[in-house]
Amino acid sequence: MTVRTRFAPSPTGYLHVGGARTALFSWLHARKHGGHFILRIEDTDLERSTPESVNAILEGMAWLGLDYDEGPFFQTRRFDRYDEVIKELLAAGQAYRCDCSKERLDALRGRQMRNKQKPRYDGRCRARDVDPEQPHVVRFRTPLEGATVIEDLVQGRVVLPNSELDDVIVRRSDGSPTYNLSVVVDDMDMEVTHVIRGDDHLNNTPRQVQILRALGKPLPVYAHVPMILGEDGARLSKRHGAVSVVQYRDAGFLPEALLNYLVRLGWSHGDDEVFTLDEMLEFFDLSDVNKAASRFDSEKLLWLNQVYIKSSAPEHVARHLSEQLGRLGIDPTTGPDPVGVALAQRERAKTVLEMAENSVYFYQDYDEMDVRAASKHLRPVALEPMALLRDRLASLGDWSAPRIHDAITGTAESLHLKLGKLAQPLRVAATGRGVSPPIDVTLELLGKERALQRIDGALAYIRARVEQG
RNA sequence: GUCCCCAUCGUCUAGCCGGCCUAGGACACCGCCCUUUCAAGGCGGCAACACGGGUUCGAAUCCCGUUGGGGACGCCA
């Protein structure tokens, strides 16, 4: 039997990191076993589902490279099918109509809570014959006796007495199906073999198992993966800032870095930390997934992102860099090849956004210099050495880092200056700040014309300082 | 409140079918080295088996309880 997994988000928001990891595990499991990965949009909640959310989810999945073989399926297009199953249950006496009012239900819940009981439907309509023409919901008739056992791939055996379950609503009074019914029908119709989802669904599983049994269908294999908590240990929410996958994209993260970070949350393979997609596929196994919830640690994500920035092909990083430059309003064709910039900056950027922000001076003249850097390094003592170096650089025929380097060290030696005494002023002149890639590389990228221009500007700055005393 | 799940360094985790663990790796943090800046890199350091009972010659590893955390309890998914 071929493996079939699915990712089934409800379109009520963006794709957050928790959902993305569930999708990743599901995708990995399908791909590893040569199976199919299905995307299904659970939009039965007409009130809260939005097309924007659907797009946000698709966008996030696409960015991460989690491609699906089937779908996206929309549950709203399958209402007829759900109704068919509900009728089947009704006809078999596995479900019944209920016309209990919200008020009665609320009162019942209140009473039960006060009595320190678990709030649940009392089954008042189980034996009543509710008029199908009058407003009503349909409830599943849960067995009163026995227990439901789930053999979960990550949670192990979970047993829940059926007395803990109440009769869930499977069809609302407006005729729409509820979650527990639609998932069951879909997973069954789509022949899903492995239901991989967050463990917040573990409590729902016995109900779904009961419905499946009532329908006489085989059970899928369940795997409830632990949740991802925010850095403060609380459930992930908007309050935690950047939890949306596309926000990480915009913040300059590489999709492979996020994927790598996510796969290591709740799963491990010995002491390994960095995995290529192929390695993930080779080593990932649901049975190695932890049971405990884990916290999201953005520091470690940042580290991994830098690992990927440093080790990926420069051309690949450069593509992301160009995008980020574009978002900063810079046209990458107005300066050095982003590949060279990526190569020069890769060791000093934890995100591509940071890399772009620190590379602006390659493409645009700086408006003003960093005050501290300028006052520290562009001092009168630097005037002569800089002027000398400027001429030497100007005479360079081959504007390459090695030649530039020779010019700088040559000048420093002839003046008996420590390299830093010359390199730092030069850096401030060239970039307007005290930090940059190695100065020879920086100058090469800048180009001869631009570099000399900026040195001239810095010389003028120093002269003005001399005059001011 | 009731039920379900969980519990190793600050964080992610290895180990968990008992002895190889004076508990390993990674992030973060601290120190040293390298160094034209910032980084990167190298080396070193700090730091945990939640607690209490058992079982056993022997427990991080098995059992029970306590505490703590998370989840579910909706005509949300």
C-alpha cells in the first residue's frame, strides 16, 4: 500500500512555524516512502475562513518548497459528500437529530463546571424524535461503554474511556459539517494512510476513530507530533512576533535554514544538526519524533541561517540578496555583481536582510558617514598616508583585491605604519562606516572610480577638520 | 474543575529494551588564540537527569506518587 499523507490547515490565518513543521514532517514521510502528499484546506468554518489565508498558506508552502501531489482540496466544495455520510449515519441510527438550544447547552455546561465535572452533552435528544423540518443539529451517537485505543506512532498507546466522550455535533443547524466529521470523511475518501498532525488533536482522535468504526472503515495510522511553543513557553500566537513563515522570508531567512531548524525541533538523528533535504529524507522517521513540546529558539535559527548563508552556493545567496536589495529600493545592477557581494559578506551576516543592509554602500553613495567611525579614523594624521595611498591606487592598472592589498601594505610599510592605521581610515572613506568586508575586497567590489571618489571625499573631510583646528 | 499527554544543561537534544554516563553534541553565554574593522574560524570554560518513594547487586534509564508544563473539554479547527 502506498503511503498517503496530508497537511490540512484551516485558512484562518497565515502559515505559522508550527503548521509548517507539521507539514514538513508529513511531506518528509510521504516523500521518504515514495508516497503522495496531499494538501487540503479545511474551510468548513465559513465565518473565519478567508481567501487571503488560503493564499498565505499556499505562499508559505511554496516558499518552503513543500510541494504536494494532490490538491489543494477545499472542504467547502465537498459539502454534498459530507451530507451523504451524515445521512448514512442517521439512517443507521449512528447519529441523531438534536434541537437543544444554545441556552440549554450553556446552562448545562455551567452546571457541570460548578460540580467539578467535565462539561459534556448529556444526551437528552438521544432517544427523542426531533422533527427534521425544525432547526436542529446532528450528533454522532458515541458508544457509552468501553474504551478507545489509539496506537500512535509518536505518542504510543493512548487509551480513552468512551465515557469521557460525548456526542459530538457532526452537522450544524445551518447544514454545514463540523471538523470531526469532515476530517474523517476526507481522510477516508482520500485514502490517507498516515494522519500526521499536532498533538492538540490527540483528544479528538478517539471520536474520529469511533466515527470511522461506525462507518465500517479501516483506521489510518496516527502520528501526533508535539507542539511548538513560543520562546516564553506559552502557546504560539501573534503575540510572539514573527511566527508566520513568510515573515521569516522577509526577514532574510533562507527556506532551507528554516526547514532545517524546524526538522530538529522534536526530532533528532544522533548529534547531527545540519541536514540537507536528501539527508532529512534519508534519516527522518516518525518513530524518532519526541513527545514533549519544544520551544522556538530564534537564536539557533539565526545560527543555522548563517550556516546556510556561509555554505550555500554564492549564486544562490546572491539571488536572495538581490531580492532583499530590491526591497530596500536598490537596483542591484547599479553596482557590483551580487555574487561577489554575497561572497564578501557571507561570514558577517546572520540574515540576507542584514547582508543587504550592510551592502548598501556598494550601490549607493552614503549620505553621511558614521560619526563615531569618522571622528575616530578620519583624523589629520591620516591625511598624508591617505593621500599617498590614493595616488598609488589611482595608478593601479589591475583593480583587483590582491593588487589593492599590495598597494595598501606597500604604503603602510613605506610610512612605517601599522596596517590598521591605514586600513581603518580607508574603510571609513570607502564605506562611510567602521565595519565592512576586508578592505581590499571592499575596494575591488566598489570599483576604481567609486573608490577614488570616496577617498577624495574623505580627504576633503579631513582637510576641513584640519582647518577647523 | 475534569480528562489526555509530557518532564535531561537557559534553549534544542543524545542517551532511555538498567551497568560502556565522573551524562555527550548543538545554540546562547564567558575566556583565550587568530586578526586591517566586524565577523568567521580554532581552543577552552560554565551549565542538566524536577522532587519523593520503590524494584534491583546496580536507575537518567523500570514502577508508583507529588510537583511543574502543555493540550482538550465549542453549532473553531
